[in-house]
Amino acid sequence: MSFKLVMFNTANEFEAKQIARNLLASNLAMDIDLVKTTKLVGSSDLIDEAVQYLVLAKTIDEKLKDVLKVIYQQHSSSTPNIVLLDIVGGSKRFLDRLEHQLTLEPQEEPMPEIDLSE
């Protein structure tokens, strides 16, 4: 199993939460962090400063294409700043949970409960 960290920034908190919630609801990512940051961009002549939100989404390689599709469809910029990193290690419990959660097939109907007390 290959784990990925997808990092991208958004112009505001609303956009960051909207994309993150859609990734979670679609079971494309798990445990997404939203971090308010100050971004500095420019050259020696002119430096621009802006408040943005950095989104850190953990996913698996098999879902990466769909994760990127959601980001490109819902991001306010036509060229969002996306960086992909391989997760080469970490907490075994967390990575096991990440793999389990993201490889579950969504069920259309909940399984019925069976009374085993009789």
C-alpha cells in the first residue's frame, strides 16, 4: 500500500473546508488538516503577502487521481498549488487505520442487525 500526502492552499477557510469535506464524504482522503498560513510570493523587487489555508490530506495511491480531480473541479484557482509527497513511514496504527478506512467499499444500505440473544 502506497500512502500519499496531498498539500494545497486555498484563498479562504470556506473553500478549504468545502474541498476537505467533499474529499472525506467521498472516502477519498482521511484525517485532513487545515492550517491558516501567511504566504509570501515574489522576487527581490516585489514581495506579496496573503493569508491562505494550507490543506494537508492523507490518502492512498489508488485514490490519488480522484482526489486531484475533486481539487481541480472545486478550487477557485485554475492552477491550484498542489504538492504530492510519499508517506514513507509513520505511526503503524495510523497508517493501518488509513489503509482500512480508504479501502472500505461504501455500502448502499446498512447491514441489518441480528438478534443473537435467543
